[in-house]
Amino acid sequence: MTEPLIRFDDVTKRYGDFTVLDDFCFEVAPGEKVTLIGPSGSGKSTVLRILMTLEPFQEGTLQLAGMSYHQENGRGRFRASEAHLRQIRTHVGMVFQSFNLFPHMTVLRNIVEAPTRVLGLGRAEAEARAIELLRMVGLSEKKDQYPSQLSGGQQQRVAIARALAMRPRVLLFDEPTSALDPQLVGEVLGVIRDLAHEHDLTMLLVTHEMRFAREVSDRVCFFDKGRICEEGKPEQIFSTPREDRTKEFLRSVL
């Protein structure tokens, strides 16, 4: 049996007295595409932020690509050195809602910066990789422009290329189309769809685009109040959900 690439063991995350995740257990296999759906505030994005080491948690252990990190019990501090956390982050790329591109850098430099600084790639190799990724997302001709000169959809495609430039084993998408005008959503979903179908990446997605989740996912997990209420193949979740809470949610969004 293949070892999971990602494993949450009894992870608890609190904000003050509010518990977002409570003894949360979750596994993702190498190459699996998993979509997290559910109402706002149910803990979906928190899972991604914890995985990216952007959020500490109070209890439990997280394992990624054979490396683990956990917490000083109840104190919300990582029991891992900053060097160890940086090593973990090299395995994970994340695409945020709001693009997070550097406005003073060209498109090409936005993509090249992290591989040269973090991975130590030479400038020529990093630029060649960036140009290939821009071709993949359909933006080769935009390499010398600045983010302000691009549409929101184009900026998000650059953000995807930037995440891929680090050659992550896991790619995270946190509602990547929620900040876009409706007419721009399709171009970003198209790029993600191609990545899911053509590349052996492990992908974890949070999205409100239910039709898209049905198309690209190997597994869909419905979240509510910090736990997975139901999970299964997309066809099962969207066509014959078992749990009343899943049915109620899907009626409200489909």
C-alpha cells in the first residue's frame, strides 16, 4: 500500500475559544487530486494554511513527504526549527485568492525570484523554466509586463506558474477564482484542469465551483464545522450524497 504524501493526525486548531479543527485526521495519496467543499468558515482554507506552515496549530502532528512537524501542546508554536519548516515548504506550492504577485517586478522576475533565492538555481536555468511555465499557462508574450498591466485572470495564471516554478510535490489552491470577474473564471479553471489531467501532481483544492470540482477531483470532501462530514468519489458526492448536511449544502449551491 502506498504511503500517504500528506497526513494530519489529530490536529486541533483554535483561534482563542473558537475551535476550527478538532482532532482532525486526513490523508492524501501521492498524485491524488482532492477538493474540499463546504460552507464558509468550515475549516477548509485552514487545512491548506496549516499544510503550508502559514498557521501553527495547538495539538497533533502533520506529515508531508516523510517529514513531520507538530506543536508544543496547547501553545500554538511549531516544535520544529525554522530551517526544518523551510525545507517542508519547498515541497508545497500555494495559489491564493488574491494573486500576491510582487507589483514592482515583471512577470518573469515574479516567477524567477523564488527558485533563484530558495532553490539556488542559476538565473539562466530559472528563466528557461519560467518561460516554459508561462507557455504552459498561455502567457509567453506577457513576460516583460508588470502585474498592473494584466487582467485578474492573467495575474492568477502567473501565480500558478510561480507556484509550479518551485517544482512542488503538492500544489494547493485556495479558492483561486473567488477574486475574479465571472468572465475570467474559465481561463483560470482551464489551466488548473490541464494541470490535473496532464501532470502527476498531488493537488488539494478549496473551491465553490462545484462543476469544476466534479470534473477534476479523484475525491471530494465535504467540510462542516471543522470536520469532514462526508467524502467519496465526485459522482457519489454530487449525485447520491448520503448525509443530510451534504444534501442541504449542495441544494444551496447547485
